[in-house]
Amino acid sequence: MKLYNIKENDEQVSFAQAVRQGLGRNQGLFFPEALPALSDVDGLLEQDFVTRSSAILSALIGDELAPEQVSAMVDAAFQFPAPIKSVKEGVYALELFHGPTLAFKDFGGRFMAQSLAAVSDGGKITILTATSGDTGAAVAHAFYGMENINVVILYPKGKISPLQEKLFCTLGGNIHTVAINGDFDACQALVKQAFDDAELRQEIGLNSANSINISRLMAQICYYFEAVAQVPAAQRDNLVVSVPSGNFGNLTAGLLAKALGLPIKRFIAATNVNDTVPRYLETGRWEPKPTIATTSNAMDVSQPNNWPRIEELCRVKTWGLETLGKGAVTDEQSAAAVRELNQLGYLCEPHGAIAYQVLNQQLQADETGLFLCTAHPAKFKEVVDDILGADIELPAPLAKHAKLPLLSAELDADFDALKVILRQVQAK
Ligand SMILES: *Cc1c(COP(=O)(O)O)cnc(C)c1O
């Protein structure tokens, strides 16, 4: 597999290099040189999740890793299903939260851990990542206990749900968590600063497990195929997929799936009031505003760092950006959508409900709709309980972590202070 840096096209890397480096020069994102149209998509859709996903990822990775090895990685990473549920006539929910940390980021996080182990030269690696809530948990659990890999996770203090925090800040061992006095964009800026520091990068074997790492996106391509495979064949022609978006990795993966030949008519980019992308699609002007805290906090991102990949993909495929649906949803509207879904007999948290809300507004009579449920409702228990006046049950993994003490360090958004922590971790 060959990839190039979107910002500096002369930087070309292999899959192994892209996985190890995360980001290219000048903070450029890596993008696949070729997107092989899969030959027999209908045949693939007949296969089971792991078999099909191995075939897709092997086609992408090419001869760098043997198909059997890719299969073993997928098998280890995708140990849980991604079922679709019928919510009402012509509308399905794709449940991506059956993994160990109850959010879709388990797919990307776990496949990235497998990929990194597969391409590692055995030296010490420090994974540095910023999280708006769910990446942290997925990455922490995916790497927990792995040899020669230390994980440092930055998150905005007080801006993620208490249960989210419990899920990844209670592990200890090779997992180090830092609560930053700032918002998610501040955390992301610190990560970028660290990557720009060539000396530090070398010294601690820096790697990122953000959605910027290509292996994460590649894993996510697979559940779009899994979703379509479950939609009755008669409804597959006019499929519209609505993606609740923050950093836009999930939507990038969906569009990549379409580029590989998955029959999806169109996508909808659904956001909360942090609506840089919907406004951009409307006006053509990229004008991020300060991030606003919402009840769908994993989408509180005003400078989505995967967006350049979407632009690049649309350029390569000559897809007009105007073909992308869009919509921004307030907390009041997402609460109303949670209630509406509850009346339909479907329990949903605000991120998924935002995707439902925009889909429901824009779905045409002859179309079938699919919205992505990115987290288990219990992961946002406080919000969901509040909206529904309920007391929803915690699934076992959450209940277990909820009882453990937090182990996070606390830090101002100051790069020098972060460097001290990174060096301490590396020295351990
Ligand atoms: C991370 C996250 C999102 C946003 O996904 P992106 O790929 O960053 O757009 C949406 N919902 C939940 C629950 C998340 O954790």
C-alpha cells in the first residue's frame, strides 16, 4: 500500500510507515495513492464480518502483509458485532457500540493496536493522543498491557462525561491519562505541537492513535460494508447514511467505503452546534468558531482534523462537495430526537440521535435511511436519564470501571509541562 502526504505530495510512505508515523511532514495527513475498486461487492456482502473485512483490508494493504496475517489482526480486533436495528419503516440504526468501551472507536483503536504491533521493530513506542471522550477509552483498552508501548491520553478536564472518564482513567499500567485545563481543540493542539518537535518525536518514539492514523480509518470502512450487508437487498439501491460527526474520521471512512464500490447513494454530515463543516458546505467559507460544549461532547470539535481527507477524496473521485448532505442540531433538538426514538421503542443517546434527526428531515420517500449509533446509551447515562426521566442500566464494563479511582494527572495547556510528563513516561 502506498500513501502520500496531502500537504506535501512528494512525501510517500508505505502502510507500515503511515501507521508508525501517524502524521506526515507539516502535519499533513496520509492518503491512499490508489483505491482499488473491489471486484465482487455483492459476493463480499454475502460473507461474514471478519472474512469480508479481512478481504477488504488485505486488498488495501496489498503485499506488505500476508492475507493470513491481516486475517489474524481483524479476528483479534473485531470480536464484537455491528448489528442494524429497524427503528421504523425504511430507517435503520447501525449499532457500533458493542465493543469493550461501548463506542465505535473500539473498531479503529483495536485495529490500530494490531497494525502497530504488526509493523513495529520492537523499539519503545509512545502513543500520544487527544480525546473528546471515546477515542481515549478505545485506545487505552486496545493497548492496555501491550509490551514496549506507553500510551499518553490528553482530554479536556470536566468536558467529558464522568463515566467516559472512569472507563479509561482507571487502568494504570502502561496507560497514562492527563486532564488538560482547556477544551478538546487545546488538547489536539498540544498533540500537534509534540509531533512538530522532531527531537522529542525521535527521543520517545512518538506515535498518534488519533483518528488521523490511517489504520483506524481503514478499520472503520469495514462496518459500512457490514451495515449494507444486513439491509434487505431490495432496499440497497437508494441508501442514505447519516453520520454523527466531530473530527470527521467516521464520515471519511464511509466515503472511502463508497469509493471502494459500496453502494451508498449519499451521505449526510450531521453535527451539533459546532457546525464548521455544515456552514462551510453552505457558504464555501471555512470559519471555525470557538468550541461550544454540548450534550454530544464527543462531537464538540470546531476544527475537524480529518476534513482535508474528505476534500482530497472528493477531488480524486470528482465528487462535488455539494453531493454531501449536512445538518447541525442543537441540544434541544437532539433531546427531542432521543425522546422521539424512545417512543419508537429505540433507546439512543444524543450523538446517534443527531444523525437520526438530520436523516429524518432529509430522507426522501423512495430512500432507505441508516443512521450511525456511535455510543451505547449508558455511556451518556446522565444526559439520557435527564432527557427521558429514566434511570438506564449500566452494562457490565461500565459498572466495573465506575467503581475504580481516577488516576489522571492534571495539567494546563502548556507544551513544556507536557514534555516533562512524556519524558517521565518514556523513562519508565
Ligand atoms: C468520536 C465520536 C463521534 C465523532 O466521530 P468522528 O469520527 O470524530 O467524526 C461521534 N460520536 C461518538 C459517540 C464519538 O465518540
